[in-house]
Amino acid sequence: MERIRKSMLQQVLCMALSLLLLLTLLPQVTFAADTDRYGYTKLESAKEKKLYGMLVDAVEDCKDELAVSAEGFTLAELESASQMVGRDYPEFFYYQTYGASHIDGIVQKIYFKYILNGQLVQGNSPELKAARAALDKKVNEIVKGATGDNYQKALYLHDYLVNNLIYQSTNNDQNAYGALIEGKAVCAGYSHAYQLLLRKVGIESFYITGESKGIPHAWLLVFLNDECYYTDVTWDDPMTPDGHQILGHYYFNMSYDDISKDHTTDADYAQWLPKKHDHKDMYYFEHDAREGNGIGWFNSSTTSATLYNHLKKEGNFYYCDFRYDDANMEDWLKDAINSLSGQLGGVQGASWETIGNEYMLTITTQVQSHTISKVSAKAATCRSEGNTEYYVCTTCNQYFKDANGDQEIADKNSVKIAMKAHTPGSWKTDAHNHWKECTADGCKTMIAGTSAIHVDQNGDQRCDTCSYQLPSNDSTDPTNPTNPTNPTNPTNPTNPTEVVTDPTEEVTDPTEESTEPTQGETDPTEESTPSTEETTPSGDDPTDPTEPSAPAATDPTKPADPAGDAGLPIDPKLLILAAAVVGLIGIIAVIASLTRKKRKA
């Protein structure tokens, strides 16, 4: 009997442990949100983080309401969690507002309001499902072009948005859908679109709202290589008064000091931003300014020769996108251009557009008449490369397809024909050190005029086509072999390769436009009706930020894993299921044991 009681006690204990495991796991499986997103990490309480996760799950599933009466969430906690979801999840473009029922400030039920094309829609509507699928497809298409390191990816996506977006108010101008699908947005749409694209390539960012020059505005905090920077894509995409769109980079990866000169974060959220930073190692002009690249970082001591080396040429135009850190930029630039006039072939005019202290310079030179010379086609051999027929200007060294110089050949390497490979033959020397070619029909001595061809006796292979001595490893590579001991058979001459740079896109001018949603009390993305009041970064009000100092410490979160779901922990729901199964087995075991005891009795 004692043994039976012990057995029953063990089985009951097993069942209790299983149920305890189940209850322990339940609080950990309240949501499937990405806890590495910056806004989540800045929530102050465990209750806010739990509600954040519940909201993410509900909006991801497009639920129309969520009952939370048993959780004891306050209205203030709901506001904080919802705001952070809106700032962390640009893919929730349809989640723009919510409602809530409460008793004495304790939330009972949350009602989600989804907006598409300016209209309220239900979560299960076909229109909303189609819009979500379209945005996801578009994002995947865009990020295919984002390659290289994180800086290069961030720059590519920044330039994509500037080149493909029009600043315009629409029903969807406040979100990523309007920006990426319709190609039209204001600052909120620009920022959410950039955030969504960055997230897709594994770069974490955070949506910031505030003011710029007294106007409501939105921009991003971006984390690159464990440092934080500020990017305002909207202000890098101004329009000139005559309607030309330009590509700027002044507001790309700015330091804290630079962005703070004309951007002020909302007071309620400024406390959640990292401590002050002043980095420049990833700053655009620090990173990409180099000779021939069309990008520079100059000051009053920069010589005209340095400016010339940084210019990028396209036809009779020269371009340079540069930052200038001293006063009297116009005087410096005019003097430099005047001194370069002869070197540029005569200057017809120069113009520049400004964003802050970034200047996009275009120099127009006089059109020079070409002196055309024909270059006949030449077949390639195993001793030299060949070329197709083309025409070259003896004045400017430009290549053309025709004698009139109308059809330019941008890639000079395209006219070249690669050398052929050598054909190894079987060669030997005789007693007099004469070379012999030996075939199945016998050997014959190779004589050059009246004297034999004397060579290094260590060699045993030559090219059947040109009698060139091949390396001892029997290589047929025509670009490498040498024969220093045979003056009658010189080494293969090399043809100098001309370096051709690709022309940049012509840069026109800016006018600066920013925007701004009005913050609503229950609007998670701080965007309600679109604001049409804008300002433009014009040359009349340039900023003049000081040069950033050395990098300071940061507190950014780690970027998302670009590999997607690879390496993520096991779904907690599976752990719950496993615990429940164990508990069920324990219960069945107890019932079975009691049944057996009863039968024996």
C-alpha cells in the first residue's frame, strides 16, 4: 500500500510540474514583435512593452478590436505603446489611429482604425490585403539594388527615394505606401519609406517628429556600424523655382550638431534619443570626397588645381557636389573658375544650387570642334590586341563611331579586341644550339636569315604561330610570358589601358520642401490630415555647421538581421504546446494508475 501511495504521489508531482511549466511560459508568449526595434527598447515599463507586443500582433493580423480589460493597462500606457509601434513599424502604413473604451482610466477594449486612400477600411478588406501585398513586392524589388556595406546600402536607398519621389500632398502622402507605390509623399511619407527600406536591408532606424524653421517636420535617426546619424531625405529632394528636381546629400548621415541647427525634436520624445553625437566618419562628404568622383570638401585654402581634380566631366559640362566650410564661397569659387578657364577650354558659364553649405556646381565650357582621325580595324594576334574600326578626336581624345563625331563611344575599352592565346608547339635544340620544330614528319631547323635562332636551352616550348618562347609551366597565357635572353624574340608589348570614368547625372537645383502632419492625441504615427504648408531649403538661408569632432559614445540598438528569420529562437507557442502535452500525459498517467488500483481492489 505504501508503494502505491508513493507511485501516485510521483505521478501527481509530475502533473503539477508540467502545469507549472505551462503557467511559467505563458507570460513570455504574449507577442511576436521585434524587440530590437528602437522604440520598443525605449519604453519604460514592462506593461508598456507587453502592450506594444499585443498591438503589433493585432495590427499585423489586421484585427479590428482587441479586448484587454484583464491586463489593467492605463490610457497613458496605451498612448506610449501605440506611439512607439507607429514609429517602429513603417510597414503598418494603414494603422493611423485608434479608439479605446475605458473605466476610470483603465483600458477595456482597443478599436483599430485602418485608413487606405483617405478612407476607413476593415482589416479583412480585399483592398487592404492587396495594398499590403503590393508594398511588400515593391520593397523587395527596390532593395535588390542595395549592395555593398551598410553605408553604401543606405546611400543607394536615399538616392533612390530622391530620384523617384515627387513632393506632393495626396491621400497617402503620410506613409510608405504613398511614397513607394504612388511615388508621391510629404516628409512623413519620405521618412517612413526610407525607414522601411533600411529595415529590409538590416539597418535599424527611428522615426522622429518635430519642427524645422517653425514648421512641423519628420526625419530619421539611423544606426550604421554602431554609430547614430540623422537623415532627412525630404530636404535632400528640393525643387528649383523652374521645376527641376535635384539630388542633394547635405542631410544624409548628419551629425547631431549639424542636424540640430535647423531641426528640433518634439519635447516628449527628445528624451528617448541617444546622447549627443558628433560623428563624421560616415558623413557623405568625408566618405566620398575624392579626385575624379565629382564630390569635394573644400575651404578658402583649397587651390583651383584641387577643385579641377575633383570635377567630373560629361561632354562640355563639368560637375562637382561639394561642401564648403568657410565664408565668401562665391568669391573663392569665381576666382578658382577664372584661373581654370584655359584648362577647361574656355568657360561659357557656371551655376550652383545650395542646400545648407552644400553646393552643386555646374560649369559649362565652350563647345570645341573635333579633329577626327580614323583608326582602322586591326585583328588581334597572340602578340598584340586588336581593335574594331573607330574614330578619335586628336584634340580631346574622345572616341566616335562615325567620321562626323556625332556618335560618341563612352566606353573606350569597347573598341578593343583581346589578344589570342599562344599555341604551344614541340621545339628542341640541336648540338649547335639551333632550334628545331619536331612533328610526326620529322624535325626541321629554324633559321633566321643566315644565322640560327639562339635561345635559352632550358626552354622546350614555343608558340607555333609566332615562335614566342612560352614559360616553363607550359602556360598559354599571352599576357605574362617573357624571354629576356632572346633579342630576336622580344617580350609581348603591353597596350596602355585608358581609364574612363562614367559621367554622373546632371545636377540641377534645389528648393527645399518640408512638411508636416499635425500630431493627434490618439494618432500612433503623429500624422493626421496632410499639411500642405512647406518650406524649402533655399540659398537665402544656408546653414554653416562647424566641422564635426571625433566620434562619441553611442547607445544604438543592434540592426536587424538582414537574413530574415534565420537563427531566430523557437516559436514560444511551440513551447506552450509541448508543456501542455507533458501536462496532459501526466494527467492521463494519474487517471490510468487510479483505474488500475480500483480494478485490483
